[in-house]
Amino acid sequence: PTITGVELKNSVGSGGFWLYGITSQNAVTPKITGKGGYTSGQILAEYSTLVEPYAPDIIYYFIGANDIDSSVSLSTFGANLQSFIDSARADKPDCVIVMLSSVPSSAPSLNRAKTKTYIKAMYDIAVSNGCSLIDMYSKLEQIDPSYWRFDAVHFNNAGNNLVFAIVKALTFETIPVTDSFYPERALYLGASSNWMNSRFVEASARVESVVVKFEAGAPT
């Protein structure tokens, strides 16, 4: 891009010129609208503000831990997932929905046996609706939790990057994402809340440029 018609005022000698808001044409920015501590029912209750306004082509739905911790019944949990999927498909019939399960936890209320029953419910819903499910429990079970966990269940920075790497490897090859998409950590929102915005080394290899033309004139 070229920016013209720029005039520096009150400038003496050399100085800096800062540009904000420059990005790639047609870049895709993920909308992170999930809410920490919410169950599937609470997410569903706020679907009209969390999801509907964006009419997304792809939804990554990380859900389950709070339902398990709150002992939401499996039937209610499954019904909430089904209603969420129905709403998303009503807004956009070809919407791709990728569900992510709860992860290994040291909390007694999130023990392995109990968690696996909820993951099985997610699997059944995914199969019956043509959605995808990433079993994050199985993916992380063999990795030392001190590396990726902030506390009993939430991710630290390494965990955010790890989850994104798993999701990227499993879904970006089959979901049509343009070359203009790449993840970037603009800010850190707290434990486990920003896995979608993790920055990777390959992003640094991108070359972006902008031309700024200054108009001659006496400083004022």
C-alpha cells in the first residue's frame, strides 16, 4: 500500500513516524468470544451475543470442563451442544464446527473416568451432526502437566501454544484458510483464554511493507 499526503509538523532533524492499523488485505482475525467459567448452558443462553453477530465460517468450541465440574447431567450437556450446533447451522448452513474436549486435570471433580463420559457424549454429538471433535484429553494426557498447565486445569503460555499447535495440525490442512491468516498474540487475557492468539515462529517470516510519501514543506 502507499500512503500519500502526509506532512510532518514541528519536526526538527530526524524523527520517527509510527503507523497503526496496517494489515494484510483480506486478513482473517479470529473472534475470541468464549467466557471463562461458563457451562454449555450459559454459552447457549448468550449465543445471540457471543456467536450470532459474526456468522462464523468456522467455530472452535472448547467446552466441557465447567459442565463436568458442576455435574451438569450428560443428557443436558448433550442437548446444549445440539442446540448450539443447530443455532450455528441455522445462521450459516455450511459452518464448520470443531469441538474441543476438556483436558486432564488434578481436580477431583474432573477425574478421568467422569471426564471421559462427557467426551464420549461430545463424540456422539459430533458424529451425528457431521462436526469434528478434538479429544484434548488424549492429546495432553501423556505430556507433563507442569509444562502446559497453570493450575489444576488452566493453560499457561506454553499450554496455549501447545493447544494451538494441535488444532493447527489437525484442522488447518482441511479447512480452507487463506495464506493471509496467521495467529498473533496481540494481548494475553489470562490463563487458558488465549490459545487461539498464540504467535508462532513462522509468522516472523512474513514480509510486509508499506510506502509512505512525505510532502515537502516548512515545519510549522
